[in-house]
Amino acid sequence: MNRNQVLPQVHLSAEPSALKRVDFCAPQSYKGSGFLAISDLPRIAEEASTVIHGDGFEWQLETHFEDSPGSEPRQVLELGLSGRLHLICQRCLQDCAVDLAEKRRFVMVASEEEADNYPMEDEGQDPLVASQHFNLLETIEDEVLLSLPLIPKHPDGFCEPHASIFGDEEVLEVSEERENPFNILKNMKKN
């Protein structure tokens, strides 16, 4: 690729079906944005506790080529995601709205071997294997899943812990029945 060559920029369609086959091997850059509803993302739909109208994710994508020392310029993909998903709060076991906002940067590589050998020190960007039928929708879904909290919960003070049959009630009863250990020692000393 000639360093001074101006590449065409292709506008990506916001339709989910169009995002399933993007040709990242072609010498062109891409730009696009859109909204993906939870129903367009089946693995995320499985995680959602409820789906409210408007839940989903705005996405923005832009690619460009950057010079790479000692090799051809590499295509860089910048992906921005923001949106809302409802999950079960692990504290109160009720619905909890989780807002996500992520920006990711990827470098497109030619093969799995090249991706495996990509330097791990470069935390700012991860390698993705380019193909003529790249599933961008799946990559967006992967990034949303990776950004979900491990333990979803409401902000502190917003909810109370769920009282289950194995939880706090039994602990309270046992602690009320227990006598102060110092009183026991005091009574032993008197005897």
C-alpha cells in the first residue's frame, strides 16, 4: 500500500444484518454508527433480567491505517459503545439498570498466528484477525459482555440486602440468644 495513497471511506449501515459481513481485508477505511436493541444481541438478551423499551447500545466505529515500523501500515479499528441493560442486583435480587460506556481500540492482523504473537505489553489495543466476512456484530456483543460487571448491584444505599431463609434472620436470633461471654466469666468467678 502506497503511504500517500488516499483510501476510500465506506459508510457502514446501521442494520444488524449488514454488520455480520464486513470486509476488513479490502484497502478501505470504515465509519459508521447506530443503535442495537437488546433483541439484536442474543447473548446479551440471555443476561438481561428484563428488557425495557430503549434498552440497547449505541455504537460508533471508525477505522484508519497507521504506519507500523518495519511492515505495511496496519488498519486500526476504534469502537465506542454506550447503553443500558437491566440485570439482577446481587444484593437485593431486584432489577438493576446498568449503564455502560466503553471505548476500545483494535489493530487488524492477517492471521491467528500474528494475533497470538502480538505484544501483550500494548494494553491500549488488542489484535483482531481481519477477514472478508468479519462479524462486527459479534465483536460488539463480545465487548458489551466483557464490560458487564462481575457482580451487578445498585449503588450503595439504594437497596437493602435480600433477607433469605438462610440469611440474616437466623443470625439475629442466634445472637440474641447468646449471652455475653464476659458475663459468663463473671458468673464463673462468683461461683
